[in-house]
Amino acid sequence: MKNNVIKLMMLVVAGFIGGKGEGQTAYITNAGAGTVSVINVTTHTVTATIPVVYGAFGVSVSQDGSKVFISNLDSHSISVLNTATNAVSAPVNVGNRPWTLVVIPNGTKVYVSNQGSNTVSVINTTTNMVSATIPVGNYPMGMAVSPDGSKVYVVNSSDATVSTINTMADTVLSIIHVGHFPYDNPFGVAVSPDGSKLYVANDGFSNKVYVINTATNTVLDSIPVGNVPFGVAVSPNGNNVYVTNADDNTVSIINTNTNSVSATIPVGGYPQGISISPNGDKIYVANEYDNTVSVIDSLTNTVTDTINVGNEPVAFGNFISVYDMTTGIPSIPPSAPSITLYPNPTTTILNIKSQWTIDNAQLTITDLLGNEVYKGILSNVNCQLSIDNWNSGIYFYEIRSNNSSERGKFVKE
């Protein structure tokens, strides 16, 4: 009887969670059409085409998947898409020629790189209003956010630099040099799941990806790739970096253990934006000249599908949510400031970072069946928990102190 009940519970849970990305959605900005193509990543079909603004270029999906933020390059604004209704807000005016944008993990702020203004606009997601404007380098383009949300990285293409922004103070913390302009002309950037490294794609004459140590702000290595490297994405386990080479119509795969290219995959015409499914099994590439999205199988390193979308798909940024909250068991929404657990999914180490002071807070973790698997006291704002020997699956956490508490979930792969 007990075994039957457990089997029934697992079936119910499986129905809520779905399998391998089931229900996950990709949002592709079509710059030449002024639309967003909505792709079901299970069936690889376009389920909706949503009008936004001509020149829709950059894209960032909130971590909970509830909103999609779109930069409108020619109208100097961003649009906000509600994923539940596919309704689009009135454009929010930012700086000149907004290239791309990132949402911090707790969803409270969006950072927009304004290519023509040499600034970054900060948008309060509650009011959809600009709360700060931060001067950065010349021609800011690609952006990435650290897993804990404390830093935003902005590549300045005409400076060959990366500006590091403190998201609490909304000020520039440091400037990192990545080669020499015009030999190096950085476009895209991505951060490793543990936050320790940046990967910066440099066009110009170098056609390299620079590896940066985020603790020391120094360049560790430079890796030759294809012609005009543009978009960058890191696999959830941190083992591979995927780079779109626009002039080669290829994607380079970098092995992060050796810092060398392990494979080169032909895709469509002038590939730009690139994103990876949350479980890492598929890579999606927006091909601007073909009006398609290529789907790459990460196990075979081959293109397994090609999806037709709108005119001039760019989708520069993260166009797939990190974890599909709509098909999972919902977390209680975090209050701001919040606690961040990263990387999520994780394999060995779970990092816990709080933006409020932890004073002997109690951490409790349970599995899907409600069994308590961990209970302990947190006495620091930044903590690490080793979960290497835990079973794979979804876990729920609660952190409770004298005056506050927070709950959520994470995935152990």
C-alpha cells in the first residue's frame, strides 16, 4: 500500500514537472519584422508571433519565465512581454540604440546597454521606469549577470573593455581590458555557472574568445574561434562554451577544461543570438540571414532541427528562461532583497547568497516527498553547501531568521 501511494505521488509530481524541458519556451526577436516568434522547445513549433517594435534586437527572459524584456534598437526603447497573456507593454524609453539587456535573478531590475549613448539604463520592473543611468565605456553591447545577481558585466566594443556594475549601488566597480581596440572588438559575453569566469567574444581582427577570472579581473586565456564571433552561451554544467561565428555560419564549442575548440558545427546564415535549454541537452541559434533557428543536440553536436521564424532573427541575449516555473511546483515569490541559490541546476556545490544580513538563520531542505534531507544554521551572508552525494531531483528550501523567511526550489543534476 505504501509503495503504491509513493508511486502515485511520483506520477502526480511528474505530471506537474514535465520531462526534459517540457513547456519551456524560446522567444526570438525578429529585427526586420518587428515581431517575437514564440517557440515551444519540445515540439519545435512556433506557437505565436507577437508584434512588438521594428528593430526588436536584444532579449532577456526573467528567471521565473513570467516576463520577456526586448530592446528596440531603432526606437530607443524596450518592450515588456507578459508570457501568460502574450500582451506587450507600452515601450519604456531608454538611451540611444539599446543593444541588449539582462534581468537580475530576483527579477527586480533590468539593465540595458545603450550603444549610442555609452550608458546602461537600469529599469525598475515594478514600475517599468528608469531608476538610474550608468556611464560605461564606448559602444556598450553584450551583457551578462553573475549567478548571485550582484554584478552585471557590459562589454564596450570600441574600448575593448568590460565594465563591471555593482547592482546594489548601480555604479561601475571595475574596468577589465580584453585585448586592444581595434584588433579586439568585443561583442558577446557570458558568465560561468559558478560565477568564476567570463567568456568574451572578440570580433575585430582577433576572432578570439577571452577567458577572464572574475576574482582578479585578469585575462586567463584567449581561444581562437571562427570569423566574427558574436553570441556566447555557457552550458549549465560549465563544461562547454558555445560561440556563434557570424561570417562562418558556424558555432564553435569550447571545452572549458582545456580552453580549446572541441567541435565546429555548421548552422544557418549569419548566426547571432544563442541560448541553451536549462537541462543543457539542446542549443538554439538564431540565423539572421536565413530567418531560421537551428537546434543543436549537445550529445551529438549536430543540427537536429531547423525552425522557420520571422524576418532577420537576432535574439541577442538569453531567450530561454533558466527554469520553467509554470510547469513546476510553484515557489513562493521572493521579496526583495532576496536570497539567491546558484548555480541552479547544480551538480556538486550549492552557493547561498543573501542581500539581507543572515544572523544564525535556519536552512531546511526537503525532497519531493517532503523528507527532510538537510537542516543547519547559516551564520554568513555567503555560504556553500556540498550536495555531491545527493540524489538527482528537485529540492525545496526554507531559510528562516528572527525577522524574515524565504522559500524556493533548486535542481540537483
